[in-house]
Amino acid sequence: MSATSISNLTMEERFQELQKAKETPSPALGNAKIQRVPPHLLRNRKNFNKHYSPKLVSFGPIHHGDLNLHLGEQYKKMWAAEYIGSTRTTLPKLHKKFVQNRESLKPLFDEDILTKNGRFSKYEEQGFETREDMISWMLFVDGCALLHILEHAKLHEPGKMNVKVDQLVLVMQDALLLENQLPFPLLKHLWRDSKEELIEIMKGFLRCHHWATNEDQVNFRADFPQPTHLLHLQRSIILYESPTKTDKKGFCVPKRNTGKRSETQNVSPQKQDDMVTYRNIKELKAAGIEFMSSKTRRPKDISFSLGWFHSTLKLPEIVVDDTTAATVLNLIAYEMCPDFQNDYGICSYVSFLDSLIDHPDDVKALRSERILLNSLGSDEEVAELFNTLSTDLVPDMGKYADLRNQIEKHYKNKLRTWLALGCSTYFSNPWAIIAFHAAVVGLVLTFVQTWYAIRPPK
């Protein structure tokens, strides 16, 4: 309804419109449909828009027909033909099988992305009998092309993709954009083998990304539920959580979240005098908290060990480079889809990191412990990146509640902080240690001299 027609409504019509709004169903919560990035918090923010749009190749209806992606369209046809050639069927048979299942795929897409792309209204110019035929062919080609990419996109051997390495990097990044996702059932209809093997192929593709570690390369969980799409699987792997609350060395780990939003509300409220505040790396180090790498790159591997002279906060490795912003922002955008029921694990993790990283000195401290691996540029750029990524996020405050309480317990213990201050002042480097011991020796000699002056030996 246009603004003009709304302004011409009678009061009775306004009453009816308001009544209808009550009857409009809310989006069903579960796994999100394929949809655009929510504009109200993300798309409209300065410098963020570029991280949600493909640079070389589109998959699915949202960016289909973009003139800037013409080269990618040619590549997709090549990859689709390569994939079809690897199957045990012919192109007409595989396409017929796909068409027979296309009605089941419609509910997996947001309605407006199938109806509001003007390119699909020109189906006759493209030689299709109906709009549905054009959309179906687009999904068929894109699905076959993506399957070839998932199998053969490897930076150390780009030959099977028949593109330059710099282009392959862009393709692999484009495959993980929220607006470029293809639903898993669509890929399953086109895949030549079992569903389980398809999931393994998808996991293999994700191993090349920064979240993977050597341990992950062997120990991907076998019991992940069927993913909604590739980005969903990436999030599931990143946020896999252990059910234990403490490790073998007594480290306090973040509370495991069940995925229900009610858990946030079940956290015991803090008294006003015991409110947990956010403190950056520099403040925590000054208070006697040391930092150690967990040697993995999973957000679940954060833990805290309380000690007398110092406490230790373990953090996973954080790789920061030119792809970090796009990777994190698209995962955040997926969590913020209105129909996706989730525990806001990525949002919470990014907010937690932002609470630790305020200044370039915080980045420098994490670099010195080999926790943050900076391939982006200066420490200033990294600090600015985290401060920007966390803007307007709404994390699950219960997710790191136990961890924050332990940190606050250390911080508010005056004896610990005084001991830490003394160690930092007098034992932080060799010269400080030498100066401290020189001062102690000087005091002892002064005392002895004074003693003998008062009580000379007989």
C-alpha cells in the first residue's frame, strides 16, 4: 500500500487495518529461509554493504543477473558442465529429476527474492516458457556449479577449477555469503552420491578457512544435523561446544548454551554492588591476569583459571586478514535473520572479543602471546575492526556469565591486584629485577650500618 493511499484511509478502514495486523502470522522460528541480509541493522551501515555482495560469482536468485558478475556466469556454466560430466547420468535426466522436485524447494526461499528480481520477468526474452522455468534453470546451473566448487576448489591445486588463484579466492569467499546460499535439499537433489558424502564434501571445503585447526582437520563431528546450507554448516562447526564446564586443569569455561533464548533470562541477576563490568586486555594484565593461547580457533575454547599471584585467561587463536570482516559479518547476519532460532553464538563471541580489544595496545598484547595473528595491517586497524563489528549487536549475556564472574572475582580481590602490581612494577623485566634487588641490598646495608652506629661492637 502506497503512502498516498494510506493517507486517504477513513478511520473505519484504519481500524480494520489494525485488526488485520494482529492476525498476520509472525515468521516461524527454526532454520532460516534463503533471504537478504536484514537491512535494519546491517545493510544500511557505512562500509558494510560491500561485505554482503558477491565479487565474482552469484549463487541463487538474489544477485542473479548482476552485470558486474558476467564473468562469473561464464565460469558457472563451465563448472556445471564439469560436474554433470562426473555423474552417472545425462544432463537431460539430471535436469528432469531436478524439475520434478522444484516445488519442494520454493518454501526454502523467502517469497520476495523469487518475485522481486526483475530479470525473471523477462523469461520469454531468455527463451523460457514460464518464469518458473527460468528460475528452475538458474538454480539447476548454480547448484551443479557449486557442487563442482565444493569438490575441487583448493588453493594449493587450482588447476581443476580452470581459473587463476586470485579469482579462486574470490569464488571461495562468495560461496560463504548469506545472500549467495543455496539450500542443502537443492544440492542433495543434484548430488550423485549419498547425503552423508555430500556433507563430508562441504566440510572439506570449509577446512581451508581460518576457523579450522589441525585438530579440526581430523575431528570434525560426525553427528551434525543436516545443515540448512553451507554457511549454516560453517557456523555449526565453529560453535561446536563441549558439555563440560571445567577442564582437567581447573579452568572455568563458558556455560554451554542450549540454543534457547530463555537461558539468558535464567542467569542469576547481579547485585548492583557486584555488577560485572567490561575490561580490556591492558586493564586485565595490570590486575594480574595473564593470557594464553588455547592452540585452537574455536570460540568454545575460552577458559579462566583463578590463582593467587596471577590468573590465566585462555583464548583461541584469532586470525585477522582481509576476509575477516566479510566472514564474521555474514555469520552475524545469519544469526539475525528473523526466522532463525539460535543462541547468537557468533554475536556473543564477537561482543566478548570487543570487550577485550579497545586499543592498539590490546591487539599488541594478544599478538605477543600468539593469540591474535594479524595479517590485516596495523594494530590500529585491527582494534578499529573489532570495535566496528560489534556495533549494535545484541549478544546472549548468559553465554559468558560464568567466565565474566570469575574475572570480576579476581579483579575485585585487592590482595591479588596488589601482588600483581608489585610483580609488574619490580619483576616485569631484568632491569627492574636488578634495580629491585639493588634497592633491597642497599636497605639491608643501610640497616646494618645504622645498627652498628647505634650499637658499636665491644
